[in-house]
Amino acid sequence: MREGGPDGARQTDRTRIEDESEQWRAAAREETDALRAERDRLREELAHRTVQLRQAEARLREHPHAREPAREALPRACRPAPPPTAEELHVAVEALQAVAAELKQANAALIEANAALEQRVAARTEALARLDRQLRDSEERLGLTQHYAGAGTWDWDIKAGRITWSEEYCDLYGIAPGSVTPSYDAWIASVAPVDRAVAEAALQDCLRRRDPDFRVEYRIHHPQRGERWLAGRGRLVCDERGEPVRLIGLNIDITDRRRAELAIAAVNESLRREVEQEARAREAAQARLFQTLKLEALGQLTGGVAHDFNNLLAVITNGVALLRRGADPPRRERLLDAMDQAAHRGADLTRRLLSFARRQALRPEPLDLGAWLEDMRELLARTLRGDIAIEIEVPAGLWPARVDAAELELTLLNLGVNARDAMPRGGRLRLSAGNLWLDALTDPDRLGGAFVRLCVEDTGTGMPPEVLARVFEPFFSTKDVGQGTGLGLAQVYGFARQSGGAARIASRPGEGTRVTLLLPRAEAAPGAAAGPLPEAPPAEQRAPLRLLLVEDDEAVAELTAEMLRQLGHAVSRVASAPAALRVLADGLDVELVLTDVVMGGGEDGLDLARRLRQQRPGLPVLLTSGYGGVPARVAAAGLPLLRKPYSPEELRRALLAACEAGGGREAGPERA
């Protein structure tokens, strides 16, 4: 790996210069060896040619004409010599021609050899001079680099056990040149004791694994500079058998870098502590803010509920007071109607609160939204004004939705009323539906799977961002006091979430509002909706029934018992599940048990129903509750449930259905 920063750059330059120097030295050695071999060959060739020349001269001197002095040969030459024979002439001519050819050839070869030798010597001399200059330049650059970079080189001949250190190396360690014999033990002794094991392990690991790159960092104690950090970088050379033979490298001072790293680490640690402290402070502040917001929301919720219920209670209590004073029949009927309306408004307010809190009991079933929207058109038209047009757009192949149709109807009416109030001068209400696949990883509400989208869009005044951010809060309303409870959109939100989907809203001032409901897709096709039980004449009610009423609220128990008596039934009352089990064990003969679910004293109505299914399997049990958290438990047990508050007619029909169902299926263990 390449070192980062200035140290890495200097290391790279030093390595490159060392490689170039080694290459130049090898090239110079090769050129020198070649010149020496060429010189020896030329010398041998020159000696050979010299021997040939001397032999030719000797043969020339041995010629008969060469041995006779000129003054003796002249008279004889002037005398008519006997003519040579043809054979003698022929031999003499051949000898002279051979000698002349040999001389010419030897002379030419000698001249050519001398010229070639001079050229080669000149070329090799120039090359050697150039390589020598390059080598000196390289060594000078390497020396300057090591000097200014504070790098010291070392060379370890592993086979011979010989180590050499440069002057810069000695300076790094604070060693006087020549005062210490370079050795492995001397190097280990110079390393700080705390890092000796690390340094030795790094070196031995490099040798064992035959790793060509040797890297290590350790501390030393410099006699003058104190503690210093050094980095060692080296290259391992192995022979043809893979055995380590040489390790060459350098050391550089990285004290400044390590100090900077330690300083950065200290700063990071300080920042980490500060960030953690700030995060804890922020979390504490957020917790206080959330608590404040919860208290504010609780106060707003309590105030809104108290305001609305006080109005309803005022109608009921004042009506009761007026009735006790006496009133003529017309006034009596008006007071009773007002009290009845107040009670129904209270029940509706409670249902809205439960829906917002997602505790309202829902009965989801497959629903064809296309047909349902067409059925809702007339009801919406009566709710809206005549200057508001209704548009419905449903694509072919729309999936069925799994939803409580009654609660969805209330939700759509809430949205229709809001749209009507936002369009005082008329406009258009557009209802549309579509299929939608959601990815839980990207959806803001973490919804995943198949959903049916129901959009309600108006062309009204729209809402500014500060209002849009709070529209789903309970009792938040922009209407005047007394004009609305502020639970409409809160009920829409709670219903959508409880149904397994989501409610989303988009709006801009002057551009209208769009509310989108995401409802889960139903796997089964929608069937025929089960209508209410038909009005049954008194003869069909199995009256009089013998009933056991289990209710811990005295006032509710008294009114319920009175309604049952008016329906013609015989009623026995107890206030707890254990009391009911005791009277039944004592022999009380009843045909149906009507029990509240949530009661004090340990066991509740659901526990009582389970015990009765074990002790008296055929005895019908009808549960009743006004608490929103029990319907899922009741549904899991397969028991009928009558939700409070209920009218005498609703009670009559529930009793009839419970009797027709009989004991129902066996109540199994409660499921979450």
C-alpha cells in the first residue's frame, strides 16, 4: 500500500531513485564487461595478425634474391644468366603472389580492426561516462532526498548476516557513525521496549510469508530529541528457490504525523463526547417538548370533550329536571326528543374518540368500492348543496377493499361535509379510486403490499401549511366555536390506520384539498351485504327468557334490567363473574347470559364466557361493552358482542341472534 501524505510521496521518490540507480549500476557493469571482452578479443586478433605478418616477413627474407647482397648480385645480374626454367618461374611467381596477398589481407584486417576498436572504445567510453554521470546524479538526488526527508537507508544481506546503515539512518537513531556495529540485535535494542515485540513480529512475519513489502512503525528514544516515531519500509528479495537473501529499505521520522493523529484522535474524542452530550441534551429537550405537547394535546382533548359532553349533559339533566316538574304531553315529547338526540350525539362523540384512538370496533369485509361509491352518490348529494357537482371515476379491474362499510360511509360523509364548507360558492367534489402497490421500505407510513386508493378531492379554498400540519389532531378546527367538534379528520385518520391503511392529505390555498385513503386489498370477492335483522313480532322473540345479567355498574345494570323486563324477560342480576359462577353452581336456571366484558374483581366477561363454555356448553352468552379495546379479543373467541350504548330494539335483536346462534363455537385461548 502506498503511504498517504508527504511521507508517502517522499517514500515513493526514494524507491524510484533507488530502482533507477540499481538499473544504472547494472547497465554500467554490463557495458564494462562487454568492453573488456571486446578489448580482449581485439588484442587476440591483433596478436594473431602480427604473427602472420612476421611469418610473411620471414618467408620474404628466406627468398634467394633477398639473401644475396646487392653488390654481388649486380655483376651476376649483368652477366647473362641462364634462363630460368618454366617451373622455376612459375614457382617464383606463385610465391610472390601469395606473399603479397597475405600482406595485403593482414594489413587490411589490421586497419579494419583498429578502426572498429577505436569506434567501440569511443562509444563504450561515452556510454560509461554517461552512466557514471547518471549514477552520480542519482546518488546525489537520493542523498539529498534522504537528507531533507530525514530518511535513512539500510541493507541487510541475510545470507551473509551483514547489515549496512547510511549516515542518515544513524542520525535518525542518534548513533554516531562507526560507534555501533550494524546488526539485527543492535536494531532491536534501539526500538523502545514497548514496541520491540511488535517490530520483531513484523519482521519475522515478512520473512516467514515471503512478503515482498515490509512495513512497521515503532518508537525509539533519541538521545537529544527524546521519543520519536519511525516508520520502516523495505523490499524483500528472494532467490530462485524462494529463500530470503536480502532486505533493503529505509526509515523515516513520522513523529509529527503520529502527534497529529493523536491530536486528531483527541479532538475526535472530545467532539464525540460533546456530540453525545448535546444529543442527550437534545433528547431530554425533545422528551420535555413531547411531554409538553402531550399535556397540551391532553388538555385540548379534555377541554374539547368536556365542552361537548357538558352541552349534552346540560340537555339531559335540564330535560330530566323539567320532566320532574311536570310538563304537558307536547312539551314532554319535545324534551324526550332533545334528551334522546343528546344521548345519540354523546354516543357518536364517543365513537369518534374511539375511532381516532383506533379502539373503535370494526367489522371489515370485502367491499366493491365502485358500486359502493355509486350507491353513496345520492346520500352525498343530499348532504351537499345543489351548487356542488359530484364526479365519480372508477377504473375497470378495481380490486375489492377490506373495510368496514359503515365506518367508511361515515368517513366519506365527514369528508363531504368538510368539502362543502370549503366551497361556499359551489364547486366540484371528485371521488376516484385505483389500485396501488406499496413498498414498505420507501412508503412514509411503512405500508407494503396491495392497497386500494380512495381519493376525495374538492375545488375549495384549500389550507395553508400551518393548518395542514394539524388537520389530523383531535379537536383542532378552524371553524367558529360551536360550529364543529374538530374530530372529523381525526376520525378519518384513526379509521384509516385502524383498517390497516393510511390517510394522507394535500392542500394549497386557493387550489382545493385532496384526501387519500389507502385501504387494504381484500383477497375474497365482495359478497352480498348482510342486512339488519328484520323486525320480529313479539311472538318470535322466545319471550319470556330467563336471563342472567352480569354488570358491575349499578345504574347501567338497573336500566338494562328494566329494558329486559319491558321486552318480557325474567332477569337475575349479579355484579361480577365469580358471583355469576356461584349462582349458576347453586342451581339458577337461565337460558342466556348477558355480561359486560370489562369488570373489576379479576375475571372479566370473556373469562366468564370461557368458563361457561366448559361447564355449560350449550348456554348462549351475549357480551356487551363500551370499551374500544375488546372487540378483537371477542372476535378471536367467536362470541357475539353488543356495543354500548344500545337501544331496546338493538338489545332485542342481539338477544334473538344470540339465541339462534346457540352456544357458538368453543372459545379457545385468547390470541393477541
